[in-house]
Amino acid sequence: MNQKESLKKTLRMRHMMMIAFGGSIGAGLFVGSGAIIQATGPAAVLTALMAGTLVILIMRMLGEMVVAKPSLGSFSDYAREALGNWAGFTVGWLYWYFWVIVIAVEAIAGATILKDWIFSDTPLWVLNLILLSALTLTNLLSVKAYGEFEYWFSLIKVVTITLFLFIGGAYILGLLPGTTMNFSNLTMHSGFVPVGTGAVFVAIATIIFSFVGSEIVTIAAAESDESEKAVVKSVNSVIVRILLFYVGSVFLIVTIIPWNDAVSLKNPYVSALKVIGIPGADIIMNLVVVTAVLSCLNSGVYTASRMLFALSAKGDAPKWMLNVTKRGVPLKAILTCTVFGFLSVIMSFISPDTVFQFLLNSSGAIALFVYLLISISQLILRRKIENETPHLLKFRMWGYPYITIASIIAITMIIGTMGFNSETRSQLVLSIFSVIVVVILYVVKAKFTRQKMIHTNTVEDDIPEVK
């Protein structure tokens, strides 16, 4: 079955742009940024800037490859072409595993928020099941339904961040009634870098996961008639999205709230809005965080299922994953991802401190491994494309090969820092374990395939010629 014939190209430009925008504005921005600020102080702005710059470069590399060689498997297929089948198999399955765990994490986060906020008498597992079922259903309807839901989810997040930037900016500049220009929190409490420069660099490994999802648009491009145009626009806009939305909002938070105020930083955006004097800030942000969770769940089901579909098309997953409905939806791939996600949720109830914690830690560094292989793939494929089909290079990576090499070194260093940080060391070790397991599975699969081919050829040779 040809994957281009089976999937429907019904995603429009507005869907693609909001998928791209939403990818860099997750629940991690609204909640997780507080932990980064506590770990680094006001210098969290520099941490966000460095991590954001790296993601911008990764997206540029991906944009170059997607425009030159559109593919549903995106970076999995590029790794396969650049480094061999083992790399495509490894990247595809690791990325699938990462998003299946994200599905579970976001379902738990969303259910917890709803239980604490509205449905206090409803069992947590019921809320988990409702959220997972609802977002699975949107994906089962059609890819256009996924795009439509993601469009509105992302629009809510974009509008919220934009309003926060305007209101927060006006507050620190003294443009609101009863306020004066005030940047004292940037240096008042033991300086701009109170915890030391080392913490600023170590925290990159943590904050970069808040940006994971920006690359989803390169996978969704295979289901759009406007894929090339959409990818180019999305990659070009990623600079504004990351620098303005993420770095800009972190700057406002550390300016409005003292970095050592642990209580306020548990929910930094709510606290900042309360300082400014916005009524109902907690209700507003709870709605936005739930929306961010739903958006991440929606994208998680979509991304994991499409990667599974792409792996199946290459013979790296069961062929029945290629079965699609009349609407062009990979039904079995979607349901498989949902089942694995819900099994992980069950583990969070049955064994939260062992099995579920293992699942979380074993996927902790996977995004960095994927980004590393994306960079290496682009380094190799760019030269190949220049030699064989240079006319396909319509959208080029900046400063090739030097910036690509610098990115590879930077990602390697970030992965290395995880080993020196007690909070991330177990994530690095268990993520390496995940990589080893996937590579072993590839070796077993490749050996089985070779034996099957040898057996088939032997049988054919034994068949007597009919004269």
C-alpha cells in the first residue's frame, strides 16, 4: 500500500501554521518554566535563549530536508537515507516511544487539573479515560479534524501568550495605572546569575523539552497539498515564536516575580497576572493550561500514530498498521498508540514510583538523541543532494556545514551535562538503555529478515524447472 495514496492531504495552510505555533507553546511553558527559573535565577532568560536558538537551527535543518525530500517519516526517513536502515528504525521507534509516554503524562496532568479544579468527586482514572478517548476520537474522524482541533487549541495559546506579553510588558515599563518602570527583580536577589553560570548551561537539558513538538509540522506536511509552502513559512516563523513567546514571557516572569519566590513560581503565569492585578487570573490560566494539555494530547496521538504508520511503510512495524479508513485515517496505528498510552496511565496508578517512573526516565533524553541524529543526517544529506539533485535545495540551512557541526557539538555537550546533574543522570542512563534496546531489536529484526530471504531464495532454487 502506497502511503501517499492512503493518507488524505486535507490539512490547509492555516492548520499547518497553528500546528507549528502550538508545537512551541506547550503546558511546559505555562507550568514548567517556574522550575527552570528556580534552578537558574533571572539567567533563565539566557537558558531559554540558548535552548531556543538550538531548536531554531534544528528546524532549519529539517526544513531544508523536508522541502528537498518530502516524506511522512520525516527525520526517521532522512536518518535512514543518511546513516542506514538501523538509524531510521532507531529514530522512528524512539520518537514513537517518546510521544506515547507524553500521551500518558499529559492525560494524567489534564485529569489532575480538572479534578482539583472542577470534578473533585470524579475518580482520576475516569477523567484520564475521558480525555484519552476524546482526543483519540478527534484523530479517528479525519486528519482535517485533528488539524481543526489543533488550530483552535493553538489559537487560544497564542492569544493568551500575546496578551500576557502586552500586559506584562506594559507593567514593567510603567505604562499601567499606578505603576513605574521596574526591572529590579533581575538583579536584586543575589544578582542576575545567583546560582552560577554552570546552572545556566545545565538547565538547557531540561528546558529544551518544552520546545519539543516544533518539528511535528514536518510530519504533518505529508498530509497537506501546501506542504512546501507551509514548511517554509513555519520554519521561518519559528524564530519569532520561540524568541517572542518563550524567551519573552520568561523574561517578563523573572522581572515581575522574584526568582527565589518558590510559592509563586509553582504557577508563574497566574502569579505574575495576580501581581499585575488581573482579576480571575487563576481561572483564566487554568483554562489555558487545560487547553495546552489537550493540544499536546491531540498532537501526541497524531504524531505517534503517523510515525508508526511510516515505520510500517518501511517494513519496521507490522504491515497491518498501514490499514486506513475511507477518510484516510490509520485506524489501527492510532488505536495502538492510545492503548499504549492508557497502559502507561494504568502504570501510574499501580506502580507510580517504579514502573511509571522508569517509563518517564527512559524517555527523558530521547528528544535530544533525535535532534542529534537530525543534525547528523542533514550534514550528510546536504552534500548528497548538492552532488545529485542541487535543484531541490530551495530552502537551505544557514552556514553549512559549520553551523550544523556546531549544533552537533552543542547537542552532544547538553547530553553530557545530563550525566553531571543528579536530577537528570537517571534520565540519561535509562534513555541510553532505551536506545540500546531499540538497536538490539533492529539487529534481531534484520537477522530474521535475512534468514527469511535466504530461505525464500533456497526454496525457489529447489523448485524444478518446468519445460
